[in-house]
Amino acid sequence: MKNNELICFQLISNAGMAKSAFVEAIRAAEEEKFELANQKMSEGKEFLIQGHTVHASVIQKEAAGEKTETSLLLIHAEDQLMSAEMTELLANTIIAQAKKIKELSSLR
């Protein structure tokens, strides 16, 4: 396996793990398990950081003059990373809303 392919698979793997953790956080919040939701968000952020670290290495190499071969696999890997970022944003919003709903329902 070429180094570029390995980098792509590392990106895809970390992004997938991050998205899964963020979705688990949403499900935990729906069940009002906010501590678990926070744990899952932290797990997802760690995977996202790992993915960004790998991605940054590709960008740094290109900035240093080493041409990166653009492939469908690299495009897919970057798409997965962006998707994980969007899932994190949505999970944060959904969890915040679930907390508000619980708070408001307890006032009744």
C-alpha cells in the first residue's frame, strides 16, 4: 500500500470513528444520559483531532513543495472528515436542545 493510500485510510478511519461517537452522543442525550453524551463527544473530538493531525501532515508536505497526488480516495477521505465536523456541530446543537427541553419540562 502506498503512503498516500495509508494516509487516506487513516483519515477515513478517524472520521468514521468520530462520526460514530457523535451519533452515540446524540442518542445518549435523547435518553437524557448527558454524562454519557459528554463522554461520547470527547471520544469523537479525540478521533477528529487525530484525523486533523493526519490531514495537516498532507497539507504541510504540499506546502513544502511535495506534490500530493489527488485521487478519488483522497477526496473521499476529506469528505468524510468534513462530514465528521458537521456531525459534531449538529450533535452539540442537539445535545444543548435536549438539555433545554429537560430543564423546561422540569419547571412544569
